[in-house]
Amino acid sequence: MLCFCNRAILAAALLGQPLIAAALAPEEAAALVHAAVEGDAGALARLKQAAETHDPEALYRLGTLAFEGRLVRKDDALAAELFKRAAAKSHAPAQNAFGFMLQRGLGVAKNEQEAALWYERAAAAGDREAQNNLGWLYQNGLGVERSVDTAVSWYTKAAAAGSGVAAYQIGLLYETGAYAPEHGLPNRAAALDWYEKAARRGQATAQYKLGRALYEGKGIARDPVQGLVWIKKSAAQGNPLAQNLLALQLAGDGYESRDEPAAMRLAMAAARAGLPAAERLTASFFEFGVGAAKDPRAALRWYREAATRGDAEAALHLALLLDQGPRELRSPEEAAVWYEKASSAGWRYADLRLGLLYQAGRGVERNYSEALHRYRRAADAGYPDAYYRIAVLYDDGLGVTSDSRVALDWYAKAAERGNDEANAVIQRLMQSSDREGDAFTPLKFGKF
């Protein structure tokens, strides 16, 4: 195994040995690294031998191994030293790599200005990764004066050399309006054009964005089938957004043939990558038995993961499971907390459920006034049950002065919106008025 435990010994070896091996070509060095990783000791010896003669390609390859922690213990300081030695010999990829170490402060003191200088040298030599990195510095004003025009210029050079990342960055600048030379506004058509270029170069996020645009017909002629082709390519590269969208498709929400086990695998992959929407989807699959046996505990776990990351819809579903799920999982106190978070994000059904908790005194202190406040919020959002609950409070005088006419008005509104309990109340009142001829007889309640 290659070992760089003592940089002083390595440096002495690098400086003290006579020229033994001919300079390595990039293809030859790459082949030696591959063979060394596969366990070929001779290939490793050849690479070390070349490094001892200050061969820039060998120094660069050994630096990469040290940076990645392959064959050697990961050592950023050693990687930076080897990159710098190779960079000093005008090795463009090493110049880019050393610039990256300086930009991030890996193994050396962070210095964005010096990073820009090394990127410029490599970029001028045609290194597309350096061109892309230099574009990023200009886009964000790191170590150089901010200039989106200059950033796009470097990105364009990198894209022309085959960089999908650079093409994606140009697309993103057009989409957000950060680069809008013609009208000063976002240009979705131009963005999609660049996303397609990036997608064809294998850039996963661009594949997802292009695929979704085609699927939804936003900014481009709608073509769901072709959209899914790009989404599948992105998902195959591990893009969580694409995996989540494809999981929905395979679960029966679109153009793909239903394949619930595959849907679960994709949702789980995206969830493990930390995507809240995928964590929520995975939870729902476990809750309802999609692609796996029903598992309320697993559902609870994944809803909590997503809710903790700020997914308000997951917070609502978590609260519902804690409120109405299997008895052994119930916790009205915790349910109230998550209902509150969902309510704060605008989920009015959470207010309806909170109203029920406040009315019953479950998980919170009984408070009819607060229950009425929550029901009114939910009623404003159109929930029929909220109208019915308000009617009950007025009917029974809970938190308000009892008022049968106000109660009747709310019962009627609830019944009009399809609430069966309110409709039953109205029907009983109508039957009673028919028999007794009371004051409700002339009221017209509509068709229930």
C-alpha cells in the first residue's frame, strides 16, 4: 500500500532521486492509477518512480489519491503540496486542483484571490474545470470583482469544451434572471436550451429540470413521455428530486406502469439523501402499504424526519398519526405541537384538528374560545366539519353565549357543504317544525 506518513521523507525522495522514468502521459498515468487501485503493486511502483523525478502528471495523480483517500490515508495537506509542485510545472489540472484547495482552505490557508490566479492559469490553458471554477468565482465575487458577464464568458468556454456543470450554471442564471442581457427578466426558453445542453452532457440536475419542464409543459411544448426519459436518466444518477418524482409515477400517479416495489426503492433512496418530500412520500408508503407491508412505526419515523426538516405537510401527517393512529403510537400532546407547526405554515386542516383537541381538552388544556378560533380558520378555508363544529359550540353555549339562530345558520352552511351530521340536524329541525308549526317553518334551507 502506498503510504505518505512522513512528508519530509517523501519530499527528500522526490528531490533526491535521479531521473529514472520517462514522463508520463495523462492516459498512461490514469491507467497506472486504475491498475494500482486494482492491486497491481508494479503499477504503483511505476507511479512512485515517476513522482520521484518530479513528473507533474505523477505528482498530480498522487495528490489526487491523497485527496480522495484512495490507497493512502486521506491527507489534504499532502494533496495540496503535491498539487502545488505539479502546478508549478504548468500542469493545468494540477493548477485547477491547487486553486480548489486554496478556495476551500483544504490543506492550506484559504485564499480566494490566489485561487483565482491559479484558476486563470489553468483556464487560459484550456482546462474546462478551471474555466467553470473561475466562472463561479466571478459569479459570486470570491477573490475577484463580481461580474456575471465575465462568469458567463468563462462558463461558455467550459461548456463549449464539454462541461455539463457550466452549461447548467448558465441555464440557472437565465432562469433566475441573474443573467438577462436582453430584457432584464428571467428567460426560461434560454434556460431550457442550456439545460438541454447540460442534460446531454450528463448533468443530473439539468436532466431533472428539463424532464420536469417537458412533463409539465412549462416553457416548452408538453411531452410527458420524453420528460420521463430525462427524469429517469437523472434518477439513475442518484438525483433525489428525480427519484422522488419517478417514485410518484410508479406508484400510479402518472404515465408509468404501476410498480409499487420500485416506487418504494426510489422513494427510500431519495429519503436517505435527505429530501423532505421523499421522506414524506416514504412515510406515506409505509402508512398505506405501498410497495411494502404497512408499518405505522416506520411511517411515524419518516414523517418525523421530514417534519423536523421543516416540511409542513409532513408535520400535519405526523400529527394525524400521533392523534388518530394505532393506540400504542398515540400522543395527543405531541400531536398538538405538530398541528401547531402545520397551522403556522398555512395548513388549515391542522386548525380543525387543533380545535377538536382544545374542545375535548386532549393534549392541551380545554379552551372553547381557542377551539372556536381554530374552527373559524378552518371554516374560512372551506372545511365543512369546521362549520358544523362552530354550530355545536353556539348550540351548546360552549365558549360563547348560546344562540340557536346563529347555530342554525352554521348548521345550514355545514349541510350545504356536505356535512352529514349538520344535515341530520337540519332534517330533524324541519320535521319538528312541520309537526309543531314553530318559527323555523318559513326558513328555506335549500337542498341537502
